[in-house]
Amino acid sequence: CSWPAGRGACKATLSLRDDGTARIACATQDIGTGTYTVFAQVVSEKTGLPLHKIDVVLGNSSLPPGPTSGGSMVTGTVIPSIIQAADAAIQQLLTVATSAPGTPFQQRKADDLTLADGHVRLKSEPASSGVPFETILRNANIRAAEGQGSSGPSSGDPQHNKYSFHSYGAHFLEVEWDPGIARLHVSRVVTVIDGGQMVNLKAARNQVEGAIVMGVGMGMLEETTYDPRNGRPVNHNLADYLMTTNADCPEIDVTFLDYPDKLLNPLGARGVGEIGLAGVAAAITNATYHATGVRVRELPVRLETLMQQGTRSA
């Protein structure tokens, strides 16, 4: 399986506030794919703040513009903007630290300082010597150190035409066929994905597992039937449209290779929203052929097709 790895346009703002918290804002959305967590994780990585001290504000058109939630693009798109915003806010904070009263950094240069674990310290000194960044802001009578970040689409990146920006993977799928009762069941799926660096491994695995279940529905159950008289769908509700349930879910094992793709963004992350679905139905039909000797050319796989063409016991 493969899926394009693109990057859209995005802007983000980060505030390091005088109460010891951070606020990252962007108008992109979280539709259940873990975007809130990705924002918080990247800010935590840059600042050393724990996740519970990071406020992520998304999904409002008054915020800096962000990407739509689709095409496996959000994570890869927002990371450069978050990092730029964090770097800008940290630089402003370190500049303030060189002149803030009551801190040991007066007369120092901002380049001599660093922010780690939420504390400002000299690069040459141990972490224990740091001063909480909120103390510096309060001493300087500043409510927050602000930073903005922006990134453009990969289509305008000169690197875009030199490399193939894709995620890749392979699905290994097992079906069980019982001709005596005409039962075909997807029993096991092993999937290996090269989706770049996984920022949130648990959420990424959840996405791929969910996509695999959707692929089982695509290959085994789902089909829209239309009335030939007027073109309207006949099974247009959840009572008549067959979808995968818990009873249909196979054993699923997902492995990520975790190879960073830093040509796409600094963390090397790509999206994994769709790639888990790509190829699953094809793997089902191949496994069905191996089990039954029948080549299925239309989805979903129909038991009457297997029975009419004759089968061999798996």
C-alpha cells in the first residue's frame, strides 16, 4: 500500500505565559485523530513543559489559518509551524531574561541561554541552575512571550519535485473459508507501515487499526444498491447498509518502521490516516483466491460467487 504525503499551508501562535503554562493556537481541527495531542507533544518537546501545562486551542476561524482535516496531511503540515512558533517564543523569552530584574542572566547574551524543562539557564550550567520561565516574565512585568510560525505547502517547495513524498506499507491477511456452511471470515491481519516518524504511536496505531477494519467492510460487506428507476440509494440507512461490527474484526497487528522523513518537516512525520485502508480489500480477494480458488473481481466478496464457481477446501 502507499499514500501521498503532502504538506499544506499553516500558521500557529505560541504563548509562554506568566503562570507557567503555554498556549498554542491554530484554526485546524481535531476530528478524533489526535491533533490536540500532537500539538501538545511538539510544544512539550520544544519547551520541556508537561502536557497538562499546555493549552491547545483549535477549530475556530478567528485563529491563525490551518489545514483541513483530510488527506493524511494535518500532522505533517502543522509541525513546522509549531516548531517555528516555539522557537520564536523561546527566543523572545531568552531576550527578556537578559534584562529582567532579579535573575542571574543580566548582562548575558540570549545566545548563552536555553530553555529546558520549563527553566531558563545558561547552556554551560547544569539544569539545577535554571530559573522558571514564569518567574522571569513576572519580574519583567510581561504577561507572555509570544511567537508565530508559518509554513507553506509542499507543492511550492523546491524539494517536492526531487523526491517521492509517500508513505508505504504492506498488508498480510488471512481468511478462513468453511464451504460446508459457506462462511468466509477475515481472521488475522499483520500490517507494516513506513509512515515516517510516529509522533503519537498509540494514536497512529489506532488510526491504522480502524482503517483496516474499514477495509474489511469494503472487501466483505459494504455496497450501495441503487434503484434503477430513479438512481436513489435503496439501502441508505444503518439498518440496511452492512458495516463491520466487533464480530467481524480480525486479530490485528500493526508495526511502524519509524523512519523519519525530514524532507517533509523537521520531525520527519507523515500522515497515516488513509494508508491503513489502501490495499486491504485487494489483500482480502487475494487471500480468498488462495483459500477457494475463485478470483473475485467485484467488491464486496459474495458468498454466492464463491459457491457458484466451485471451491476447494482451505
